[in-house]
Amino acid sequence: MKKSIALICCLGLLQHFTIAQNSISLSFNPSKFTTQTQDFQGKTIKVRAFERIIYVANPIDTTQQIMNVYIPEAYFNGEKINGYSAETAPIFFPNRVGGYMPAQPATFINSPQKGGGMGGPPSNAVIMALSKGYIVASAGARGRINKNANGNIGKAPAGIVDLKAAVRYLKFNDKLMAGDANKIISNGTSAGGAMSTLLGATGNHPDYEPYLNEIGAAKTSDNIFAVSAYCPIINLENADMAYEWQLNKIRSFNFRGKSGELSAESIKVSDDLKAAFPKYLNSLNLKNEAGKKLNLDAQGSGNFKELVQSYIVASAQKALDTGIDLSKHNFLKIEGNKVVSIDFDGYMIYLERMKTPPAFDALDNKSFENNLFGTSTIDNRHFTKYAYKNSKDPNATVADKQIIKMMNPMNYIGDKSAKTAQNWRVRHGAKDRDTGFAVPVILATTLQNKGFKIDFALPWDKTHSGDYDLEELFRWTDSLMRNE
């Protein structure tokens, strides 16, 4: 049973002075806070804000390796919110990672993002979570452009290592803080969604232990209870193939201010990657809900493609049921009030291509993802055999297999050495062009096949974005708590 808030204060101060003086204390200090308030949905939300907590004993970058923790003031008065108490409140753990860049922690009061993460004002998810009785703990993390006097300090796997260390801080201090550290729910969008899925998939896996030891992470577990991920940019070593399997027939592009038609060379790359995707997909031995193996033929057709289409049809049906007019979309076959089928090629024309091939492991070795896989002394590296073989960079090198493995949650789901989260909610917009639909569908199907609980959808007409259905998200998280 968690100790009372009053006793926590005394114990926290005592433990604060028992940590070795040579390193930063990993004990939560309950006396170091400010009181903050905001009005939200007709109510005043009052919290104790514990900000800029360094969550590792041996930080490499104290501008990023910090965490903000917000606790509703009601819990210090013995009150309950939404049925939760200081002992039982879940911990909402949002990150602001975007583009695998450095990220500051989310805030309760407006504060601009620094370093190129998801940015903007604090996510409404923070204040909504607090209004529903959740503790909010948001950690910053190093990213691919971080440097110090010794070189690059934010390349893979730095970001996920930092977030795992922050989870360990929360677990290490569970008896000293309000909230239940066994009920941590991660949340992120894009590369932040990837971080959220990595947290969920890789809990306690020994692959990360040397990196956690290096930064002085608490000696405890880092598995989490649940994952919320919006448009996660994952499975990077296979994402190029998935992108071209989907968009091979779309020859015009519009990406980061550059638009035009694919060159003959790019079309050849697209054809190569599309042709390679069925072999990869078939090797996964995934099964549909009927227990039948999902596969693709050499042309890229098969019941896996039908599964992807079924998610788009379900998305369109939900939009139709809410009163959205879909009659202008001639790629949809609608009979009465039922979306019967979709012309996949027609839908791809509507969706449009964003990226040129390869979408992630660029042949010039200059993509965000190439930059992610650099080293302390090398900025960019390839991470697929195809791009490395066909590289336009005469000085190109390829990333270590172990680092590539550690950045892909697909490599850990169901691994006996990992404690994978049981509960997952993944959303990828039906008009998201940043990665192929196959990527999140493979994630959802893998989770389903391995016995994990997955709530997955492709929300209609949503582009590359997140936190757009917060009421639904917190209904889902509340339902998990009620069923415990």
C-alpha cells in the first residue's frame, strides 16, 4: 500500500540525503514544487508541478534528460478524482519527440518546445489527463542532432534509453510519489509514437541495460502497463518496401517543399522495393482473425492486402455513420448506408505520394532516419542492405545490426526476455502519407497474434498527427483500470 502523502514528504527528504554525493540523487523531492492552475472545460485544474527533475544519476545532457511531473492538488487533500485516489491514480506518460529530434518534456502551462520536437503549446492531453485524475509525468529525451564537446550524443538508441530511464525513475520512487507506477501509460506521435511502442515492446530487455547503466538509470524495471501510439514511425528497416508496395503506381510526389515526377531511376528503385515486400511479409507468418496465414503473391496481391483494405473500409464506414458525406469519393462503393468496398488504386490517387523512394533510408544518406543511425563521430548511416548497396554517398557506412534491432519494436514483441505491455491502442490516420499502412497493420496483427490486447484503427481523413481523439483515448484507458 502506498504511504500517505504526509509520510511520503518525510521519507522523501530522508532518502534524498542517503544517495551517494558524487552523483545526482534519484530520489523524488516532494517539497520542491510550484502550484499551477488552468481552467479547462468549465473547471479549474490545480496541480503541484514538479518540473525539470533530472531522472538519471549520470546525465549526459541536462537540457533533455529532465522530467515534469504534475499531480492534482486534490490528492494532497485525500480526495478522489474520477474514482482514483493518490494511491491508485494511473500515470500518463506523454513524450514530445518528433522526427527523432531532441525533445523537452510536456508542460501544464504554455511553454514553447525547443529542439525541433512535436512542439507548440502543451498538448491538451496533459490537462485532460489531469482533469480525469491521472498523474502526468513527461520526460524529455536526447535526439539525433544533440552534440557536446565529445561529438554526437543523441543518436540511436539514446532517445528510447532516456525514456526507459525516466520510467525507471517513476518506479524507483513509487512509494514516495502519488500515483501507481505499475499503471504507466505511454503516449506519443510519429517518432514519439515509435518511442511509445518501443517502451511497450521492450520492457526490461537486457539489450538496453549497458546504455541505462552508463547514464545512471535507477536499478529497477522499465516495463509499462499500456501503450498509446499515434502514427508510429517504426519498422524502419522494412518501411521502404512497405511504402512502395502501397504507392508504387503513384509517380508524382510532394515532400518537404519539393514536388515533381519520379525519375526513371526512382521508378526502378520503387519497383525493386515493391517486389521485395511480399517476401518480407510472408516471412512473418501472420494470421488473420480466422486463423488463416496472411500472404502476398509476387505482384503484391493477397489476403494481407485485403486486410489493409478492410481497415480503410471500416474507417470510411465509421465516418459515414457519423454523418460525413462520402458521396464524392468514387473509389468507395457505397450501397445504402454501407461501405461495401474500396478501389485501392483509386484511393492511392486520392491519398497521394509524399516521399520519393526510398522513403526512409535515402540513397544520398541524408534522411532524418539516416541521421538517427549515426554514431558519436559519424552523422549519417544507412540501415538497409538495399540503400547501402545502391548508395550515392561514397563515404557511406551501415549502422550496426544491434542498433537497428533496438530501434524496432517488432523485434521484441513476444520476446521472452522482454516484458511487453499487455494493452495497446494504435491510431494511424487514413490520410497519413508518412509511412505505409502496412507498417501499423503489421504491428497490430503481430500484437493480436501473440495474445496482446490491441485497439487499432485508421481514422478517416486524418493526416500525420495525434491526440485528436482524447475523449476516446481516456475512455479506453479508464476501461483498462476498471477491468483490473
